[in-house]
Amino acid sequence: MVVLAFGALSGLSVVLFTWLSERALELFQLAWNRSVWLPLFWTPVCTGLIVWATRRWAPGAAGSGIPQVMAALHPDVPCDSRGLFISMRLALAKMGLTACGLMAGLSQGREGPSVQIAAGVMHSARRWLPAGSAVSHHGLLIAGGSAGIAAAFNTPLGGIMFAIEELSRRPEQRSNGLIMAAIVLAGLMGISVYGNSTYFGVIRVQPVTWTLLLPALLVVLCCGLLGGLFARLLTASLSGRSNDRFTRWRTQYPVRFAVGCGLAIAAIGLASQGSTFGSGYAHTKALLDGQSSPSPFYVLLKFLATWITTWSGAPGGIFAPSLAIGGALGGDVAQLTGHLDTPTLIALGMAGFLAAVTQAPMTAFIIVMEMVDGHNLVLVLMTCAMLSSGISRLISRPLYASLAEVQLQRIPSFLAPVRQKKSLPANDRKA
């Protein structure tokens, strides 16, 4: 009863976070409509304040939130150190700071933060469980993190697959019926509030024929290459291991760097006529509904805006922007090849790019399938996600696993070996 109650509570916390994020984005759109030049001042100032507040009061809330949950799941992390990555305090901070980022017009999503928020709520159930309970810290974290995906996307199956593919490390956790029940219950909380509707509505697709083969292969290739490059770029930018001028500036003057990032995001937003601001949900839905035609520069501009937003250090996720980039990429391929079934290629692009960035193809294809009610495209979506993820693996290591290693360095016991390795001579390090 405790686990199920907190499963419902974690789902409701994501529902509240969703409402808060949508209101924040509406406020930015209202301000943007009144003055198109306002972001040149508003976005840099807000970005600097968000990063300053994050570093001062909630450093564990920075970034997506998924690497923090994965770091908390590491078997060698002491119990008293898990508060660096997940807690109720961090969950509340994540909600407020991410909403502020959307109100600033940053190119970010709420799905990754939902994982950390729900995990923080779910993990707090531990204090209410009886002594000797079979439900472990790891089980609660997996249930909470996956419940965040289920409730954010309104996709319970996607949440379960996220638990299996990204968070689970022990076979017995993968078959824990109580944990799976908590995930589904959290997803049902979203359905109970927003209704049993899909994230992007129901798309109308034509029967799959051999004419789709060439455009689909082109989507796979583009998504795999661009998604792998995106993941590698984020890993290099956030690890802080390079010694270039921007990395040194980010390390020495993080708030000033964030202000500079905010200014770049505002300039990109103006160049795109406002389409790169926010999560990209409205742009993707308009493409799927046929209410908007693909823009030749949207993919590049959204790619840059999302990378710079993440690099700034502000709390926020990349799931929704990745879906927007992939959907626009599929629309561009449809326009280039003249294929008539544009919605299918947009859905393939969404699944392919998300799979390439996260290297979690099963999660990506199930999420997209449930989001667009694309059950007629199951095999095509799955193939696209698997191939795109395979191409991405040739370019980049798994993104979230790499960023989880960076998070672990906040613990002294994990940081000591890194310092020792750096102090060795070059030949010894190579050996």
C-alpha cells in the first residue's frame, strides 16, 4: 500500500509539474507576442539567474535529471550520498527551476526532469516502509524514475520499457510486479487528469508500401548520424574534460557563461521566428497535423538551441527537443523525396532521433508509438529506432551513462581515483 500510494503521488507530482511547465511556456509566448525583441534581454538574464540559483541551492538539480537517477542507482553509492542526486528538496527545486527555464524560452523539455522528480518522491517512501521490507532503495528509484516517463508522456508501456532498458541493472528488478504496478499507476494518474488521449493526437498514415523504403532509410541514416553527433557533443560539453576556451570560461565563470548562452538562444529564437523557443511540442504537432510546412533551417537551429541550453547548466531535459528535431528531420526528408505520407516519416524521425540520442531504441519506439497512436507502424518504428541507435553507437558512447559518471564524481570516493589517474605520467595513464 505504501509503494502504490507513493506511485500515485509521484504520478500526480508529474501532473502538477506538467501544468506548471505549460503555464510557464504560455507566459513566455505571451511576452514574445507583445515584443519580439524582449528575449534578447529576458532570456540571458533569466538563464543567468537560474544557473546561479541552481549552483547555490540545488546543484543536484542541474541538467536533465536522468543521469542523477542513474548515479543514485550505482551499487557503490553510499546511502547517505543519494541525497546528492535525488530527494524531495531536489524534486521541488527541479520543478521550479525547469519551469523558470521554459518561462525564459530555453529549448528544453520536462520529461527528463520528470524522471528525477518522480524518483525523489518515490524514494521518500522508504521511511514509511516497515523494517526488513523487501522493497529496496533501488526498486523505489527505478519505479519513481520510470513513473516519471509514464506520467510525462502519458505512456505507461514506455515507462516500463524505460525501467528495463535504462535503469534496471539486476534481473530480479526487471520482473518485480509491485514495481511495475507502481509505474503503471503513476501513468494512470496522468490519464485520469488529462484523459486517455495521445500526446500528439492520432496521426493518419497510409498503408506501408515499398515506396517508403528509400525515404525511411534516409531518415534512419540522418537520425543516426545527427543523433550520435548530438550525444557526443553533449557528453564532451558537460564532462568538462576538454581544455578549450569555452570550457574554461564555463568552469571559472558559470553564471556569465549562462548569460552568454541565453543571449545565443535568444538570437537563434529570433532567427527562427520563435519556433526554437521552448520544448518544440507545438511545432511538432503542427507538422503532424499538416498545419505547418517543414523549414529548411529548423533542424539546425533547434539542434544548436538545445545544445546551448543544456551546456548552460540550467535544469531541463532533451526528450521533447529531440522529438522536435527528429520530427522536423522526417518532414525535411518527405519534402526532399516527394513522399506523400509525411506523417509516417515524421514519426520515424521522432523515434529514430530519440533512439540515437538516448541509445535506448525500445523505449524510443514505444514512446513514439503511444504518443501518436501509431500501432500500425510498430514494425517500421522499431526497425528505424534500432538502426538509428546502432549508427549512433559508432559515433558516441551512451549519453546518460556517460553523464551519470560525471555525476558520480561529486562523491569524494569516486573523485579520488579520477584525480589519481590525472596525476599519473602520460605513459602510466595510457597503460
